[in-house]
Amino acid sequence: MESKDISQLRDLKLSNIKRKKAVKKGKKRLSRSWQGDFALSLLLIGFGLFSAYPLVFTIANAFKPLDEIFLFPPRLFPRNFTLDNFVDLFNLIGNTRIPISRYFFNTLVITIVGVSGHVLFAALAAYPLAKHKFPGKALINQLIVYSLMFSSLVTAVPNYLVISWLGLIDTHLAIIIPSWGFTLGLFLMRQFMVTIPTELLEAAKMDGAGEYRVFFKVVMPLVKPAWLTVIILLFQQLWSTDGGAYIFTENLKPLSFALQQIVAGGIARTGASAAVALLMLVVPISVFIISQSRIIDTMAHSGIK
């Protein structure tokens, strides 16, 4: 009996050794040489530098004097570092009829209310589309996907007609309410909620949790990367809005419109224009850098490449 056990143990060890050798051989076949790794690293570095060039150029332009801004061919970095562009911009801001703080407040209201409302409504709409069965569910999901193909310019006229019919022209709601229907945010939320195990939700209901409690206490914490991504994407869009054809009263205009008017004075304000470009990029890019891992996680779950 003992000899049989010993032979079985020996056979088991031999099979494990063979399996490990096979795995090692497979790894060797899949591994790259150091030359391949070096070439791939150079390729990725090249693409990274190419992608970062416009951002670096915008930042550097804000600190160039006028003669270097108009220089051709342009230089990437300034030779004579200066803050005159920002000084000129703040002098122009100080001469405006309406305080710049008012424009900034309008932008904050539009951005915060628009983003908060969209996250709530998108999550409430995505939950039944992901975890409930009802007639027309497949059709609604298909319409959401199809809507991603259309540019915002296609829906500009219908949006204006609806907003005008509601009597919201020349109010902040004319920008806020359409932002609540941001289709990409709804799509991302729905795709992320599909990955939540149904058994987890059923267990919470068996413990006595109602539908809304399951949604706010179980689902929303699990899809945190999704709604953080939605916040970033919509924040960037609303932060840079200028009111378009919806807002006409000057004291209701957002910050982007005020800065565009300041730098619309011709070539003499080119330096101030470079400073404006940098200021409008700082907040969205900072938010993106802080939360970029959440965006990558969400895109991986949603299937967007």
C-alpha cells in the first residue's frame, strides 16, 4: 500500500514538472527580445511626444513675448520668459463693464448643476436598462448606441426649438437641461452596470433593501469609476461653453464668452489670447490627470477603444 502511494506521488511530481516545463516553453515563445522591447518603447515614446506637443506648445505660448509668438518657424519654448500676457489679460478684465467674478459664477452654476443632474438622471435611467426586463428595452439600448453617431450640430436646431417652446431661452437652464441628456454618459453608466452580478442585488433585496436603497447603497458605489468618468467628460464640455445661441443677457454669460470677447480685439491681443487658452485648459486637464485611472477603468468595462 505504501509503495503504491509512493509511486502515485512520484507520478504526480513528474506530471507537475512536465507541466512547468511546458509553461516555461510557452513563455519563451511569447517573450520578446530586448531589441523588440527597446523598439516598442521608442515607438510609444514617439507617439507620446507627438500627442503632447500641442499641449506643451499652448503652455509655452502663454509665456512668450509677442515677437516670439509671431516668429516663423515657431519655437517650442520661449527664450525670453515673460508674464506680460497675463498682466495684459488681467488689465483687460479689470476694464469690463461686468465683473469677471460674475462670469465665473455663471460658469460654476452651469457646470455644477449640469454635471450633478446628468449623473443622477443617467444613473437612474441606466439601472433599469441594465438590470431589469421590460418591453422595448432592446430597442432603447439600440437607440442610445445609434445616437452616439450623431454630432451635436445635427441636433442644434431641434434643441433650440424645444428650449424655445419651454420658454428657457436666455436662462442658464437652456444649457443645463440639454446637458442632462448627455447620451455618452448614459451609455457608459449602462455598460458598467451590466457587469454588476445580479446575485448581489438579489441578496440585498432578500435582506430587506428596497429598490432605491439597492440603487444608492449597492449599485452607485460599485459604478463609481463610471460616474466619475461622466463627471470629467461633461465637466470639460460645460466649462468651455460660451452660451451659444441660448443666452443673450450679458450678466448671464459664462466665463468662456467673456474671455473670447476680451481677446477678440485683433493682433494686439494675441498675447492675452495665449494666456486665455492656457487658463481655459488648466482646470479640465487638472481634473483629467487626477482621475485618469478611473477613465481607463470605465472605458475598459464599456468596450470603448
